[in-house]
Amino acid sequence: MNEQLTVINERVDDIPLLVAHLEHMGVPALLDKHFPTHGNWQGLSLGMAATLWLSHILSEADHRLNHVQPWAEKRLTTLQGCTAQPVRALDFSDDRLGDVAHALGSDQQWAAFEGELNQHLLRVYDLGPEHVRVDGTTASGYWQVTPDGLFQLGHSKDHRPDLPQVKVMLSTLDPLGMPLATDVVAGHRADDPLYIPAISRVRESLRRRGLLYVGDCKMAALETRAFVHAGQDYYLCPLAQSQLPPEELQAYLTPVWTGEQALTGVYREDKAGKRQCIAEGYERQETLTAVVTGQTITWTERRLVMRSLARARAGAAALRERLAKAQADIVALNARRRGKKRFPAVAPLRQAAEAIVAKYGLQGLLALSYQEVVQERPVRRYRDRPASVRVERSVQVSVVVDEAALSAAVRRLGWRVYASDAPVARLTLDQAVSAYRHEYIIDRGMSRLKGHPLSLTPMYLQREDHAVGLIRLLSIGLRVLTLLEFVVRQRLAAEGGKLTGLYAGNPKRATAQPTAELLLEAFQELTLTVIQESGQTRRYLTPLSGLQKRILALLDFPPDVYTRLGPVFAQSP
């Protein structure tokens, strides 16, 4: 009798690493603790189901619920080996994942979970929080707008004002960019009033004071600054025109231009190891008064009047480019060509020229003058019409750059005023420049959240509670990426080593700053082969490469994370 031979190949890839990392972070256990399920729940626990769902999202860069069950069906042996639990494809049905998202949408339970998760991560990874960065973003989708719903039309940071959106406020820990608090609100809400609730959640979660909160100019509302100061924390943010009118900024800069105020340079080493001045500025103080929870407080605020030299150079180049384009467009108004009417009077020509000036934002920098041009053109006799002289009148415009105004405009470029209540011992001028220039960290996190690999947008969920739950699940995924990256970079720095083999097409390229995406990509193409014959099951796993073993060692994971999947010889029951 011929025995049937069954061979199953499963793509393992980075799944065991992701599951091990999530378990080390305590995610499955904490989810089960804070989101208990009812007695009829069968199969994987909510915490483990969410963990494997998140592993799918990170591995496949796809958050769609209906893609998870087919993915799991092709990897049941791998998933069982990673979790040491029975795993069914039904554990990842649309309904089951919808239940997970619905549970994560509970505000009270999520706040308790997020707080304990933060405390656990700070302890396990020995993170000393000092700087917290707060910012918001939007996620658009094809939803139906309802009067009091979550999905609303508003100012879109995705440049899609025609689509409903939700707004996400992220509070992250520098320099990792690891989320500490995630708030999901209606898409039409303004950013300014969202900072105080976000900061309050961080305080409740970390239970620490003396942190420096860094944000953009939308965090600079007096109410927000007063709230941070009253809570014994510090803030650093640039002031917008609503907090610092142009005439007040002019008063800050006049002493600099007259030579009465000396500037302090901020220096950094370039790639060649040379010290380069990247910014210059000075500091002054202002006394502020505000009301916080019914109490009037007064404090001294440091105003850091800074000029970014690179920003000033780029601004000057862009300004001169706009001037050249505007001059060319204005001169073109005088051109005579077929099908183009000439301006018969000054008024319409002035209107057209001033529209060009406004288009390029060059008011006050260009001097326009208008001249009437009279031309006499002889007309030959034709039949009964005698010869004559035709007089044609038209107007032309001349344009010159106001060099004095241009010099003054260039002199103002690159300046920005930052506000902080942190003492100099806590935040020097140099440190303030560095702290704010790290804003790219949270921007990168938002790019990961909305794009690859967390793939929030476009969002395909229609229920509001499911959308909130998904965003919160993805915030855990962002923690996975930031911590994975942080640990490997920290270990490499301690060893003074680098990783090679991460870059396709350039295997000898070495880096001491690998990204989490590259680290996970290094585990692609690992395959588990399951052979069933004569009542026996054999498993074979693609051997780990030296690079893969090195990454596991840097993360302090044993090779057993993978090798426990195979080779295995097991007798069927």
C-alpha cells in the first residue's frame, strides 16, 4: 500500500522574532490582564490574538482584517511553534479581530493598559525619560460623516480635505520616538486644545515630574505653557505670530542689527569632523501670568531668539528665485503677440502686475512703474480710403528690485523665537537647539504609523470603535519598531561595532544605525518545511545566516526563537 506523502512549506520570515519581542515587552500578558474576555471566548486569548495580528501587520505591512485568516492558514505550524499554544485559523476571523479592536477601543481599559505597559518598558529597557515630544496627525478614509461622529472633514495633513478623517495625537519619548500616549479624536478638532489632555495622559502614565515637553507652535498657546509649568514640568516650543506679533519680533531683532546685542553660536561637527556654526542667537526673559484651574500663576519665561543659518541660506535662495520668476512674469505683460490683447489703460495693468507680486509673496520688494506708450503707424491709401496715420496708445510696466527692502527681508530670514521655562542648568541654548531639531523623530514615527510598515492609511474599517482600537494596536506596533531599533543600536554602540549585509545590492555596506525595517527584512525567505509520511512528521527550517544570528544576539534572543520550529522528528499520536 502506497503511503501518501504530504509536504507543506510555510513562510516563517520575521514572525518568531516579532512574537518573541512582543512577549518580552509584556504585551500579550498585559492585554489579557486589562481586557478580560467573557466565558464564551474560545481559542487564543485576546492578548495572544492581538499579538499575532500585530505580527501580521508588521510582517506584511497590511492592517486589513480579511487578510489575516488566510495568512494564518498558511502558517499554523509556525504560529503554534512561536506561541506554544494551539492555533486555529478561526482565531483570526474578521469577527474575532473585530472583537479585539472593539475591546481596545475602551478608553478606561486602554488608559490603564498603556500606563502599565509604559512602566514595564521603562523598567525592562532601562529608559530614563527626560524629553517628551507631542504632535498630531490625521488619517483619511472613505467614511460617512455624522454630526457627532469620529470621522469628520477638517484640515488634512494628508492633503485630502475632501475626505473625512480622524486625528491622532502622539506623545513620544525622545530619542527613541517610542509612543507614551495615543489619543484618537474627531478629525475636525483643532490641535491647540489637544495638548493639555495628551500631556495629562503622559503624567498619569509615567507618574514623573521634571520632564521637558517639546512641541511645535501649536503647543505654544499660553494656556498650554501655563499648564505644563504649573505641573512642575518644562516646555520648549516656537512662538507663532499669535503669541509673538511681528512688531514684537522686530523689537527682539533690532538690537542684533544695530550691534547692541551679541550672539552666541551653536556648533556641530560636519561629516569631515570640522566644527561648523549651524545657528546663532541670544536669550532674553519675559514675565508671564496665566490662570490654571482657577489659580493665577506667574513665572519667568526664557525667550531664545535663534537664527538657523541653513534655513536663512535656503530662504534667501528661494526668495531670489521667486523674485526672478515674478520679474519675468511682469515683463511678459508687455509682450506683443498674436491673440494677446494689450492693456489699454494703467488700471488693468496695475491689477495684473500686483496679482503677480501677491502670487509670489513679494509685497514691498518690487518697485513697479507704468508708462503710456504712443505709437504712430502709417496706413496706406486703399481704394476710396485716403492714407492716414493711426495713433495707438498702450501702457507698459517696468519692474526693479528694491535692494534696500530685499536686504532687510534677507536679514529677517531664519529667525525664530523659542519659549521655555526650563532653567539653564536643565536646558542650555545649545541643548535647546538640539532638542527641537530632533522633531524629525516623531515625524518619522508618524510616517511609519500611516505608511510602511504599520499601514494605517488608507483605513478600511467603517466602525468608529474598530478604528480607535486599530490605531491603538498600531501604536503598540510603533513601540515594537522603536524598541527593536533602540536595543540593536545601543548594543552596537557599546561594542563599537557595525552590521553588514543589510543592504540589498551592497552587502559589504556597514552601519551602526540600522533601522527596524532593515533588521526585520533580514529574516525574509526563512521557510519551515513540514513533511508528513507514514504517520510521522518531520520539520526542517532554513538554516539561520550569520547576520540573522548576529541580530538575535544583539537583541539578547537565543537562536532557539527560530530553531525550536525545526528540525524536529515527531511521532504522530
